[in-house]
Amino acid sequence: MLTNVYVDGFNLYYGCLKDTPYKWLDLDALARRLVRQGRVNRIRYFTARVTARPDDPGAHKRQDTYLRALLTIPHLSIHFGRFQERITRMPLAFPEPGAHRTVEVIKTEEKGSDVNLATALLLDAFRRDCDSALVISNDADLAEPIWAVRHDLGVSIGVANPYPYERRAIDLIAARPTFLRQINPGMLRACQLPDLVQDAHGKIRRPGRW
């Protein structure tokens, strides 16, 4: 059995990687742990390029290093959405008495990755590019394409939740995927890339600060 794996990059990051030491994640090793039967045919990783910000000027360099390391996995491809950044005024949750009730913030939104993932998932299923699919995400917006792949196109499909179990998306469960998986810290700890990776352009070293 050949399985295609579709990774919602930012959902994975905010679900189980942020504020952990496991960001140097080997997606192939994780995919093989989650798939369990047969082999992984291809991994599609959906993300957007971050930009330098005053609070974290090195974020884009660390991301570039990680993306380069991921591309050493032969059957992995990266699909880019985009970031939209704007200054907007939002209400404070707990304003002080007599103080302004709103504040200007930099609002960053990632655009396109969920649509890109859904499109690739549906096209691959329609073309019978795989026997089975696995979506790593907790995004409820993916419920409809997951339903279509399973119940209209007849392809086995699973969902792996990167968020804590109690925060799993009910809409994704309601889409009745073939199987469900839960990502846990033990998996992340066991599925790290080597500190030093080699590609055609040279050595890729795990960032010291992440």
C-alpha cells in the first residue's frame, strides 16, 4: 500500500512544535510512524515563507535552513502559500480602567496553504496517485475535501491531530476518515533530523537557537 502524506505546516507547528525542542522534525520518520502499513509514497509539505520581524529577526533564516534540510528527503515536496501582514486595531481583553480599550497590533495571516493542501489531496486521489492518504492537520476547513476523498472517490484517508487530544477538531472526525492518529511528544522526540545534514550545496546545520 502506497500512502501520500499531506502536512499542514503551520498547523503542525502551532499544534505541537512551538515552544518545544523538537522543531528540527524529520517529516519522513514521523510519516512512517503514523502510516504504519505499507510505505510512504510522497510527502507534500504546505507552508509559507516567514519574514523578519523586530521580535524575531532570524526567523526567516531558521525557516530557510529547515526547508533546505527537508528537501534532502527524496519524496518530499514543498508547496508555498503566502503571509499577509497588516496593522489593525483590536480590543484589549482586560483594559485598565480609564485606559484605551483598543490597541494597534501587527496581524499576520497565512493564506493559501489549506486551499493548496485540499487541491493537491483531491487531485492525487482523483488520479489514483496513492492507495491511501494521511492529512496532518487539525484544521476544520479540511473536513469537506477529506469527506470527498473517502466517500466520493473511495480512497482510504486518515487524519493525524497535532494538537492535544482534547482540542481535536470535531468537524474532521465527523468527516469519517478511515483512521485517526494522535501526534504526541514521544513521536516528535524520536523523529528528529540529524544535527548535520548534507545536500548538493553543502552541509546544513541545525540552528543553535530555535
